[in-house]
Amino acid sequence: MPDSATHPLINSLELVGRSTVKLIEEAGYYSALLVESLFWILVGPFIKRPVRVSSIFSQMMTMGIAACPIVFVLSFSIGVMLAIQMIYNLKTFGAESQVVVGVALSVTREFGPLITGILIAGRTGSSLAAKIGTMQVNQEIDALRVMGINPVRYLVAPALFAMMIMVPVLTFFSDLAGLLGGAVYTSIEIGLSFDAYMDRTLSALAVADVMQGIFKSLLFALIITLVGVSNGFSVTGGAEGVGKATTRSVVLSISYIVIADMIFTYFLNL
């Protein structure tokens, strides 16, 4: 029988097995972080160990308010691009005016939450991984434990709380910016007034369409936070390890967001 070290099939199976075990371990770690963070958020005030409000607001400013300009620019651009593509394709059927419905549904259901999630993953998820990773390398996490401060309560819970608030808010802001982009281009291209565009948009949209995107954004907020902090806590190897963890955090967050969006969309549109 051939040696397993040189047999490609056995090597492949071992690689798949190791990857599967690692994925299950990471999923368990994410779950443990989530449960512990929710414990400190919900139960902490009753045992006189609440999550610091100042830290939550600081995180909200960093994650949300500071991200508004880039969210607006990207979402506005997406709205314009959707309008360009839809008008071009609908001209074939003489139905250019239906671009309003297409842009409204596409932005609120898909592109608003997706663009926001990807942007926050690259901007904030990487920041969380780098911050906690640097603290891990400098043994500041161990110092917190020695001082009796729970690292999850001090670092993870405020970030999770802030993210769960700001990502949905940014998603709604992204929806508005995307719709504005579609309105501007539609007004220029086919002469549809802004008032008429907004009337048709409000007629085409239901509350469920907007809430679909908001629910997705909540899931994306969980993914970004848990992936970022877990990669930060697992850093080894000094500055190089911090860089690798930051890169891995962004790649995994965006991958999980796209996959979760696909699954979420499938089940919501059955």
C-alpha cells in the first residue's frame, strides 16, 4: 500500500478533514463570543458589570458617523450604475419608465445592505482585527485578565452593540443614497422629474422590501464583528501575525457576507 505522505488522494482527504475541523472550531468560537457578548450586554447591568456606554458611543462614531461620506459616494454610484444598465436594457421593450421599480427594489433588497456590509468589513472589521491583534501581541489582553477585566466585556461587547446599531442605520442611509443616484441619472436621461421618481418609488416599495435589507444588515454586523475580533484574539507572531490576521479578517468577512446574502435572499424570496 502506498505511503500516505506521497498518496495524493489521501493527502487531499486529510486536507479536507483538517479544513472541516478548523471551520467547525471557528464556528464554535464565533458562537461562544456571541453568547458571552450578549451576556454582558443584557445581563451585565444587573450584576453591576455593564458594558461601558462611553465605549459604545466611541465605537458608533468610529464605525458609523465617520463612514457616512464613503457610504454615500459608493451607494450613489451604485444607484447611477443600476439606472444606466436598466434604462439601456429596458429601451429594447420601450419600458424605460420601469427603471424606477428596478432601482428601488434592487437597492433596498440587495445593493444597500451588501455595499454597506462589504465597506464596513473592509473598514471596521480590519480595524477590530488589527487593534485586538496588536493588544494580543503586546500582551495587553493578558494584562486585562490579570486586572480582573474580562476582555470580551471590555473589547467585544461594545463593538458588537455599536455594530448592531450602526450597520442597519448605514444601510438605510445607503438605500437613500442609491435611490438618489438613480433619480439623478433618470432625470438626466429620460427627463423624469424628481417628484415623479419619488412617487413611483414609494408606490413600488413595501415596508417588507426595506426591512429585508435591514435584517440582512443585522446579520452582516454579527459576521463582521465576530470574524474581526476572533482573528484579533488568535494573532501570533508579532507584527507579521497582525497583518495576516487583518487580511484574513477582511477576506473571511466579505466571503461570509456574500454567502449569507445569497442564502438569505433565496429563503426570503421562495
